[in-house]
Amino acid sequence: MAVDAEGYGAKEEGLDRLIADARVLSPAGIERSAWGWDRHEDPRIMERFHEAERAALRALEKSDRGPEWEDARKRILDLTERRTSLEDWKAEHGD
């Protein structure tokens, strides 16, 4: 298989690449991500986030991409909450 300059397979891009990257986050990487998210606890910032989220969901539904989004959302949640938890989480907890 051909590999690009960053070490990924030729077809890994977009969501597939994001999923592959997230699967190998260390506990520290997960903590940094959580810390970054926690910085958005300010209600004014969160309201802007929720407005943007609602607008994005409307755009997805309007363009008939709702099922695609739901599939992508499930793939991302699978990393931590379903069948295929993060590799470091597995190692840390003996799974």
C-alpha cells in the first residue's frame, strides 16, 4: 500500500483519518482534549457553540446528509463508549 508523507495510507483522509488518529491517543492526549473542551464552560461561549451546532445540523438535514452525520457520530462515539474503546484505555484498564 502506498503511504503519504505523514505515514498514512493513500486513502486515509477526512473522518477515516480522524478516527485512526483518535484510536492511538495516550491518556495524556485524552486529558489535553478534555481540558480544551472544559475551557468552553463559559455560558456565552457555549451558547455560541450550541448555535453553531444547531445551524450545522439544519444544514446537514437540508442537504439530506443527516444519516451520514449520524453514522460519523456513531463511529466517533464507538471509540470511547461502545465496542471499540481507545487503545490506551484498553491497555490502562486491562481490556
